[in-house]
Amino acid sequence: MDDNREPEERRTAEPTAWEAGDAKAWIAVPTADDDKYSRGVLGMVTGSARYPGAAVLGAEAAARTGVGMIRYLGAPHATEQVLRRRPEIVSAPGRVQAWLIGSGMSADDRSDDDARRLAAALDDGTPLVIDAGALDLVARAAGPVVITPHYRELAVALAAAGGGAPTPGAEEIRADPGGWAERAAAALGVTVLLKGHTTHVVAPGRPRITVTAGPAWLATAGSGDVLGGVLGALVATHAAAVAEHGYDALAALAATAAWVHGRAGESASQGGPVVALDVAEAVPAVLRGLLAGS
């Protein structure tokens, strides 16, 4: 068979469906020797004066996924809201194992203070989960990256990348989400989690993973912020695995986060409407069931 076609024309490998057994392998269970630092510290630069709720939802989800500590370093009003909901969260800078940045932020009206906070996280060299209002900054990241866009946000990230990266419209991505997740991973050099009822996860040069989990009711405001929190916590608790296995670990963690988020949505919904905070609150029960094998 002639295989001298351009890479995009070659037949791609069939995607792998991520299941409960796959997800279970990426849930870190603490031992008697662990402390809050060894269990992972997640830094967060999320939320804004306009969207403080995104910070609350992400922090709530991360805390309920099992991270040892959260350092929230966002805007003052968002910080107040996060600490009101979760007083155990630390608002002082310090060492972290991973960052979650961009949720509830906008590149169009980024303040100088937010720009400095984001720059510090991007320069840190630790793994980053980049969402929403920081997707235009992907190329500046010093550490390994997983991005969590929906269709429109992926179009923005590709347009901001420059350097010959493809620049599809949102509707083009919607028509071929798996293909565009693969192209974006190759063009940006990052792991891509493209959100949707079927979530597509792709690391550069690796086969695509699909996760079909959660009811259609999950298409609600703040749901993506919860997913970001779950993924941020998982990356922080597996920083050593990311350092050792790179893209493969980030893809597995992204797929696990999507699986947990979807199952939490099912649990919270019970066949009816659901709000994002309900999804975050359902995460511990999902993890208990997963670890118990039920």
C-alpha cells in the first residue's frame, strides 16, 4: 500500500475508549506515610472580578478529588469567595506540584495583576492545566501542558499559536472533534482534552482516547470549571508520573478526569437537571465507588 500521503491523510489508529479500570489506576490513594505535601499541592490562578464563581467551583472540585493542598493565588474578590467556601485553602505563595490556570478568566480584559499571576505560573516549570482565558498563552509555558478547551476555545488557542498552526473555525472543529484534537496536539505540542459529550484526549504522537461519560444535563455553566479542578488535582497528585512519563501520563490523567467528571454528573443528575456545584460535591462518592470496584 502506498503510504506516501501527507500525515493528515494517513489512516489514524482507532481511538481507545477509557473505562473504569483505566481510571482506577490513576487515582492516588494516600498511605500512612503521606502528608499534605506528598499528596500533591495544586496552585490555582483562576477566576476574576467578573467570574469569581469559576474559582470557587474549580477549588471545590480539586479539594474533593483528593489533593493534599490547594494554593489559590487569584484576584482578591475571587480569593474571598474561595476562602468563604473552602477555608482550608491556602492563599499564600509557595511550592506547588501543578498549576490550574485560566478558568473564569478572559484574554480580552486581562488585568496587569492577572497577567503577572499567570506569567509566574507559566514560568514555574511544573505541569500546567490551561483552560479558557489562558489558552492564548500556551506557547509561553515552561512545563508540560494539558489544555481543556471546548470547540470555540480550541479555535482561539490555534489562532493564537501562530507559526503555521491551522486556524479552523469553531464549526469546523465541531464537525470533526477527534481529528482536530489530534491536529491541535501536534501543532501546539501539548496534550489536548477537547470537551464535549464525547471527550477527545490526545497527546502529541499518541493514539486518541475517547471518554463518553455523563448526561447531556452536564452542558451547564461551570461544568468545565469543575472538570479543570478534578484534572488539576490529579496532575498534582501524579507529578512524579508526569515527570517520568510525560505525555502518556498527562493523557491518562486527562481521560481519568473526564471519566470521573462524567460519572459525578450522572450521580448528581439522577436523570434530571444538575448544577456545577452538585457535580463537584458528587466526586468523592464516585471515587469511593471506583476504588471499591463498584
